[in-house]
Amino acid sequence: MEPDAGELLARWRLGILDAAELDQLQRILRDPQRAAAVADDIRFDYAMRDGLRQHAASQQRIPVWRPRARRWWLTLAAGIAALLLLAIGLWPARAAPGTWEVATGSVQLAGDGAAIQQGTRIPDGRTLLVANGPDAALRRSDGTVVQVAAGTTARLAADGIVLRSGAVACNVVPQGSGGRFAITTDRAVVTVHGTVFSVGADAEATAVSVDAGAVAVERLVDGSAVQLSAGRGTLVRATGPLADVGSAPGPDWSDRRPVALVRLWAAVDTTGNPRSYAHVPAQTDLATPTGRAAFRAALADEGAELAGRLVRAGCQAALIWDVEGHQAGSIMYVGDPTRLGDLAPEMDAAIDPYVAALAAAGLRTGVLLRPERLERGADGAWRQQPIVDHGAHLAAKAAYAHRRWGCTLFFLNSAVLPGRRLAPDAVAAVQAAVPGALVICEHPGPTDWGRAGGWSIAPTAAMDGDLALRHPGAIRVVYQPSGSERGIVDPRHDVLLREVADLAP
Amino acid sequence: MSDVLAAMSARFLANRHELMAYLMSLDPDPVLAEDILQEVWLALAKEAAEGRLIHQLPAWCRAVGRHAWIKQRRAQRRERPDDAAVAELLDRAFAQEPREPEAWSQQLQALRSCLERLGAPARHLLQRRYVDDADTATLAGELAAAEETVLMRLSRVRGRLRQCVEGRLGGADGT
């Protein structure tokens, strides 16, 4: 290596180059021949370090990693015993007090994708990825348990977890005097002392909600902070106030009549009907004007007939699950009616009279909304992008459905979110966009109960006692499959109706 | 692990020395370099999850690593105006004659063998400087020598080691 180039580069790394030296370094690197020689020397130095450590390891002398002084002419502090070298990590990783192991599921280690299975200790300081699939749970040696949602990347830190993206739900044992457990994201630090809470993070925002206990949330960029107790949450964005969001009484939920869940998709021949819609007349090609006109007429008739059946069954509303149809090969339950024209032009041209017939019969109408951003990739495929700060997206979709069809009922499909937890302000955002809207949350968080109805698949109307105590205004929405597309035939239906009626205030 | 990710991980692992050498040219902190290495793999996993293959993997890895390093420096408020420019120039330097995994493997083997042939004092000096990060003043104190003497000895030992490695790679004993 040209001594000048090597010394200049070393000084650049230390940040002690003056302007003339910087210019000299850049001139060297712009000369292809000299730059190649510099790269070659860098490679040799790296290889030398690697060889020296391997040699030391082979002599059973554990290499010592010392903290590097910022000013090179100062002496270094006493050494720190290093960890054994990892397969991919050529250098010792940062040590973390408290050991972690995988309690359930499995995680992958970033860098080589090695899978760590249940019951196995996780190497200190490594970044983890929970691949798409079941959630995983990690257990720390003090008994703290952290559920890690599929698709999450996180790093185990000395006093908690650095959450890169995705979501975690934590059950933290009391840390005692001086103890600390924290979840750190790009935007915020959430510090707890023994509680149950959830944190979701992406590049734009961090969402925190507390089920039990208390947490402190601090925004890293400016130090603004908020204390959250059980049933409260906050959304940390780059700017703006840190709101303390809690559950609050929502619109009038006293109408306990059933809500019909309506599916427009059916398992039919998709020839000429690419979105697999039901009610398409046989041999109809929805790509043609004639086909679309026939579909529109058939759907209008179906709307009128359905309205009559739902009124006779005593329903208060019709919730359309899949107005965008089944997008072949990619997305089911799109949850974005604003994209109907792009995704299903044949339905875009046919749906209005169908919904109008339901509304004319006195039924509320509603649609499923998905808390993700639908995007078209360079390959032309549509993909749903999870976003933490999805309140505004949901509000825009709800406002569209309200403007076009008069919808005042919305199902928020939170199953698609990491951790299945909506942003603390999501329901409020929808209700601000459509005042008086009834909102059903598939997985209600501590800030949703009372403001919205919580979806439940358990075949009983009774409210969980603990839930009722923690959230006195909580409303539960019980899903009961009918077993038939053409009528309500499940024998539990009448029993359930009576239970719900008995519980009504 | 999906097939796409498994295939890309294998290529990533095979090229990790080239990437680590580049990362350590930006910052001598080996722990930071390891962190960034993991960041790059995570970005790779994301591409694989969306079915996207990366064809120029070493160049892509260096670009992702460079951005991660700049982001880290920005977060720590250590970013300098010339960081991106010099990092880009170093990337071009690496791109000129990239070293293939096989060549890395040969060099590493040759180097380990040559290190064994070095005398213990010479090896110790290199260890203290390049692994323990001891500065010249500290080494001068340990060796009871002037700093210029330490620098000369380091240069000489490093030169001998390099000659030995080149000799081995060239098929002759260079020591």
C-alpha cells in the first residue's frame, strides 16, 4: 500500500484529516490503478486480522476485544473478555446480561439465516428475524416473556429489545429497584417496570399500547415523553405531539340485532369472471360491455332479494366482506374500496345498485378495511405493505365507502398486522372520518374497547368477566357462521339471538 | 428458510469476506461492521421474501452496507460531509477487481500458514496492533522503543507477511 494512502485512510476513519489531506485521499481513490491497490491493501489488512484471531483462537487464547478509543493517541482501558467467534460473526458481538431462549416457535439469525429452535439459547447480541409463519416467543432468564410477531426483526439488547420492524407483546416481570426493561425502536424508547404491553414499529412510526401496568415512552429525536397506564396507547411519529390515547365511549351500540356478513366471492369457474364473483350469469364474460351489463342487472336483483331476506331475519346491517373480489394469485380480502376501479372494474360498474337496495330497505351497510397500504410493484403484482401508522389510511378508505355507498359500519382486519394490534388512534381516525360509524375490530387492543366492538368467534354472547372489569364499556361482536349461502340454518342462531337480547341494557 | 433465501444466503456467506473488508475500510470498529453485515443480510431476506433475486450480489451488498453505515453515523451525530463521497470511492475501488470467494479462501489459508512461520514477537506485535487496536504510543511503551521504531517494525513485519502470502499463492516459498 502506498504509505500515504494507508495513513490517509486511517486518519479519515478517525476523522482527523484536514482539507488538503482529504483532497489527496480522494485524488488517490479517483485514480483507478491506485484505487485498486488501496482496495487490495484493505483486503490484506482484513485477512491479516482474521488470520491473527484464528491463530489466537487455535492457541486457546481468547482474543481480547478492547473498546476502541476515539482519540488514537490515548491509552486504552482494561480489556473485556470476548465471546467465542460465531460462524458468520467474525468478530465478538456485544455481550448482553440476562440470557434469552426461544420459548415457542423458531427464529432465524440475521447474517446466515441459522434457525434457533424452541428451548435453545439465542447467541448474545444477534439480530433475529421471525420469518413469515407462526409467531415466536422468547423467554429471558428473569422470566420475562416476549411474543414476537411473524415478519419481525429485532435485536436482543442488554436491557431489553431493539425492535427494528414488526411487533412484540411483552409480559415483563417486575424489574426491582434499579432494574430496567426497554423496547427501543428507531423513534422511541419504551421503558417498563413490570407490565403487559405491545410495541409495533416501522420506518415511519412506533405504536405502543398497554394492557396492564405502566410504561414510559420517550421520543428519541426530541426527548418528549408520555406515561401510559393500562388501556392507554400512543403513536410516535417524527413530529407532532405524543398523544395519550385511551378507549372512550363510541357511538350508540344499543341496537343488538344481527349484522349480516355478506360475501360476494364464490368458488365458481373464473372463465370470464377473474375475481370469482358470485351472481355472475352463466357464460358471461365480464370483460365485455354486454357481460358487465348482465352482471350489473343480476347483482341489482340479488341486492333487492338479499335486502328482503335480511329484513325478515331481523338484521340491522349488511357488512360486505370482499367487494374487491378474490385477486387471483395474490390477495384475498383486499380491504381497499378506493381501488375498486383498478382491481375489479366489473364490480366497480355493478356494485352501486346492489348497495343502494340494501340501504333502501333500512339496513346499515359496511365494508371490510385492511390497515395496510396497497401498492403495485415493478412486476405489476399488487402487494399489501404493513404500516404501523395506518389510522389515516383506514380513515381515507372509510370516508370513500361512506361517500359512495353511505357505509357507516366498518370491520378492521387486524389479523394481517404483525402482533394483530391496531394503532392506538386507528378507530378514532375512522370515527372522525365517518361520524357515528360503528367499528368492529378483529383483535381489539386496550385502547379500542368501548370505542369499537371486539370481534369474537367463541359461540357464546357472555362477556369475559376480566374484560368487563378492565373495560366497563366493552362491546363484543360474536361471529356465528350461518352454514349456508342462501339462508340462516345454524340451530345455534336462535339461542345466540336470545342470549344477546338478554344481555342488552 | 425459502429456497430463494437459502440460495442467496449461500452466496452472501461465500462473499462475506469481501463485504467485511469493505465495511472495515469505512470504520475500524469490528462490532459495527458485524452489525452492518447482519443489516445487509436482513435486507437480503426482505428481497427474497418478495421473490426478488439479486444478480450483482457483492455490489448490492456494498451499497446496502454503505447506506447502513451512513445511517448509523447520522443517528450517532457523527456524520461528516465527506462520508458518502469517500465511501462511494472506496466502493468503486472494490468494484474494480472484486475478489472471488475461492481467492479469499486461498489468501486466508496462505496467510494463516505464513503467520505460523512468523516469529512469536513479530506475531505478537501484529496482534497488539491489528486485533487489540493498540496505538503506536502504547506499543512504544511496551517495547521500550521510539514510536518511529514501532512504525518501522510494523511496516517490515507486515511486508514480510505479505511477501510470504504472495509467494504461497504464486506457488513458491516467499519467505
